Amino acid sequence: MSIDSIAGVLEKENALKKFTNFALTVLILNILVILWGAVVRATGSGAGCGSHWPLCNGEVIPLQPEIETLIEFSHRLTSGLAFLAVTGLVLWARKLYAPGNPVRRFALFSFVFIVIESLIGAGLVLFELVGQNASVARATVVSVHLMNTLVLLAFLALTWWRSRFPQAKEQIGVQRFPSKSGGAIFALFILLIGVSGAIAALGNTLFPSQSLVEGIQKDLDQASHFLIRLRVFHPVFAIFGAVVVLTILYRAMEQDGRLLVRRLGWMVIGLGILQLVAGFITLVLLAPVWMQVVHLLIADLLWVTFVIFIDSKRHSYIADESNR
């Protein structure tokens, strides 16, 4: 092999490493934007720019902003930065990877869903489904927003993960995980936990309680607003869903002798338990903003790790997994 060929290979490997680092940065950036979005919702700052989008109260840059305007405007700025970052990710992937490569495909899907994410965010503002709006429409759109966010994070996570293992191949002769029935169970509980969590968070924001006892009484009162009555379902779905999903995952993990898979499995289980503890603390403390952000952060990390675990179960890696 000539010196020029060796230099070309090294340059290619360096570019791939830089892409992997950038993909991880984009994933982290989007998680931070999501967390700041929770602050916007929890502080009731969604109407900080009025019903204007992309302008803020009719201005490109608000000159005399109130605190709610600053919170909302900063969220729009960081969301725009995340959008540009994902755009750069997909363009770079197209340059580095051949058509049909999973990294290139996942990056493209990430772009599609961040576009949808932006449109949903704009719709919330333009249709005034922010602030103190407690309508069924807002609860529905917020739930759809959350599910789209999860899909976006999944594709960003897979873009980063697969760029680390460019030679990953689907395992042949091994039972697919999850199976169709197992996948349906996972999807059902993720949907129930996610949607109920979004509705519970919205209910806590719009109808805060002064004490835990008062909150429980409101939850059980048939005269309460529907967002209050629906809050009780989230901890039920979360506990039951966690037991079912983590049990299935533990069995699948124990049947796999690969070190990487077992490590990822234990990470998922650990984050799942931590999430239940965080949910209990959030409930007892009456959902303060900072605890809502912590709860959401753990949820995002749990989801990303779970997606990577599923991908690792389905594929074998040429590289030595014990060193990853």
C-alpha cells in the first residue's frame, strides 16, 4: 500500500471519528433543548412571545423582554441551533457514507422528525395552545409532541451509535429481539407512560396543589378538570410498565453472553429504577420545576439507552465489544 493510500485511509478514519463526536454533540444538544422546553412549559412561559412565530411579539429580537419572554425566546434560539446541527449532521452523513448505509439513513430520519418537531412547536404558539390553555386540543398536541420527540431522540442516538460501529451486521440465525409480540408490548407501555407523563406534567403546571393530600383528593374528585383526573394514571402506568418491560429486558439480557449487551441492559435497568425513584420524589415534592427537569432528563437517558440496547441485541459488531 502506497503512502498516499495510507494517508487516505487515515484521513477517512479521522473524518469518521469527528462525525461520531459531532453526532454525540448533536444528541446532547437536542436533549438540552428538550429540557429547556420543559422549563418553558413548567413556568408557563410558552406565551412569552405571544401568538407570533417565528417572530417574538412581532419583533425579530425582543428589546424589552419580560422573564417569560426571555425563557421562550431562548428556547426558540436553542431550538434553531439544534435544527441547524441536525441539518449539518445529515449533510455530513451524505458526504461520508454511501447510499443505504444505516448511519446516513438514521441521520435523514432525524432531520425529518426535527422538522416535524419544529412544526408542532410552531403550531402550539400559533394556535395559542400555551400558557394557561387547558383544552383537550393542547393535551393532544402535547402528547403528539412528546412521542415525536422520542422518535427524534431514537434516530439521533442510532446515528451516533452506528457511526461508532460502521461494520455492524444484523445477527443471522438468532431470534429477533424484540419479537413482534414483545415489540407491541414495549410500544404500548412506552406510549402509555409517555402520554400519561406529558398530561400529568401539564396538569401539574396548570393546576398545582398545595399539598400531596390535596392533590390526591383532586385526582379522585369527579368534578375536577380532566387534566387533574388523568394525572393518577401516570404513576400506575409507570410502575406497572417498568416491571413488565424491565423483566422482559432482564431475561433477554441474561440470555446474551456479549459483554456490551449486558452492560447496556444493566444501564437500562439502573436508569429505570432511578426514574421510578425520581417520579416518587417529584410527586412528594409537588412537582417543582427543577425536579420536573431532572425527571425528564432521566427519562431521556433511559429512552436513548433502551434504543441502543435494542439495536445492540439485533446486531453483532466486528470490533472487540469488551473495549467499548
